[in-house]
Amino acid sequence: MLHEQIDQRYDCTWLPEGPMSLVLGGHTGPSMVGIAYASLDVFSDIP
């Protein structure tokens, strides 16, 4: 649902989803959602 809302407002290039730190999950619980954003060139080194 969050993905759809962002797509409606912004022109995004989505990268694969990945796991988050266990420490973050331990402090926020299993329902935590995180999003990172930057210019596409910042992510150029990520395979």
C-alpha cells in the first residue's frame, strides 16, 4: 500500500527490497517499514 502511494506522487526507480538490522526490529517491532531515497546516481555501485 505504501509502495502504491509513493508511486502516485513520485517518479521512482525501485531497487530490490532487503532486510533491516535486527537492532532496529528489536526496538520497533515486526511491523516496522523503512524507505530510503536519494538520486539514482547515489545507488550506482549497488548490484
